[in-house]
Amino acid sequence: MLKVDHLDIFYGKTQALWDVSLRVEEKKIVSMVGANEAGKTTLLNAVCGLLRPGSGSMEFMGRRIDGLAPDNIVQMGVSYVPESGKPFVEMTVAENLEMGAYPNPSWKRRKETLERVYGLFPVLRARAKQLARTLSGGERQMLAMGRSLMANPRLCMLDEPSYGLAPLMVKELFKFILMLNQQGISILLVEQNIYHALEIADRAYLLENGRITLEGHRDLFLNNDHVRKAYLGL
Ligand SMILES: Nc1ncnc2c1ncn2[C@@H]1O[C@H](COP(=O)(O)OP(=O)(O)O)[C@@H](O)[C@H]1O
Ligand SMILES: [Mg+2]
């Protein structure tokens, strides 16, 4: 459903991504793993229209999306959970969720979607009237995922959702990602936390210094000497 082909991205004259190609198939979980500064956030920003490609092409559901504005891409069914969730801290949990339904077609269905989100994340219902500022790191991530669900996405892109969370919370969070996927939503997950990201992935890509250096089934990664030494500490 998402096809990225031969993507080059520049910040001014500095190139951040080189010839990146990737696929996310319908209802699958694809993980993009790589160290800090590898270019993971850059890739997600490009897919959602925040960065213009220097060259290459991107398609979602058979339609070209490179060159479209971010809100058009959201309306097509792509949602983006940025690093650290970034809630509107002076708004309540419920108000933050409602903001997520802003793309027009989702607005009419927001009440029923909200019930679905509260069903998935009971803690958000319990905290509905609290300011987002009062939430823990893990709760903020759930809020960010809940907010992205409010737009009824077909593809959800998550940028390092486990960053800064305690190990128990990380486990919990990855269970929620699986639950999103079981709702029929495709996932493009970007992570430094390679082990968990591979555990839930149907397929994965390794991004190193702006280039894809490995792609395939997670077993290929778990059995790869370079990955084991450099990323898994085995
Ligand atoms: N806004 C920016 N302007 C200039 N360079 C940037 C900008 N954002 C990221 N970069 C550079 O692009 C490279 C990839 O960064 P990023 O995509 O944030 O990596 P990751 O998310 O994998 O940590 C890094 O070298 C980073 O310094
Ligand atoms: Mg990043």
C-alpha cells in the first residue's frame, strides 16, 4: 500500500537519505530500525509530506503522494505519531483525541471512534478530563496513538514510540501496536529499540547513515552477524 522508490532527501546541500526504497503491504507491520541519526525520522517526515524529496517517488494506495501537502496525505489515510508523542499539554486527554478526528471524513464518526479508542486504551478514558501535561511518558504515547486512530488511518507511522519508556511500559506499548495492527491498520514502525521492533515485525529494514543496508524477514536480521554485534549486543 505504501511504495517508496529511490528516495533522496537533502537538508540544504547535505544529503540525509540515499536511494531509499521500501514497501509496506496492507495489514502488515514493517519495522525500520537503525541507530540515532541514521535518517529514520527524515524518512517518516518525507512520507507524510513535511519534507520534499530531492528525487524518487512515493505512492500510497496506488496514488502518487510526493508533492502533496501533509493534510492531504492524512486525509488519504496515513497517520503519523511523532517522536515523544507531542500532545497538546494544556488540553485535556479528550480534547487531544478530538483533535485527531480533524480530517473531515472522520469528524462525523468521532463519537464512535472515540469509544473504540477508549476500548483499546482504558487509561485514556479514566484520564479523559485531565490535562495531557499530567500524563506519564507511557500514557502520552498511548494518547498519541489514540489520537492518530481518531483519523481512521489505514497506515500508521510511529516514530520511536518506546523512546524514554521504562522496560515494562515498552512491553505494554508493543502489545498496543500489535492491537492496532489487529484492527486492520498497517504499521510502519521506526525504532532504535531493535529487539522489540523486530519481534513484532512481518518484515524489516535496516537504515545506516541514510542508506538501506538490509531488508527482509526478521529471522534474517536475528541471524545476521553484523546486526547481532552492532545492534543486539550478542
Ligand atoms: N532539520 C534538519 N536540518 C538539517 N539536518 C537535519 C535535520 N533533521 C535531521 N538532520 C540530519 O539528518 C540526519 C538524519 O537525522 P534523523 O532523520 O533525525 O535521524 P534518526 O531519526 O534516525 O535519529 C542526521 O545527520 C541529522 O543531523
Ligand atoms: Mg528520529
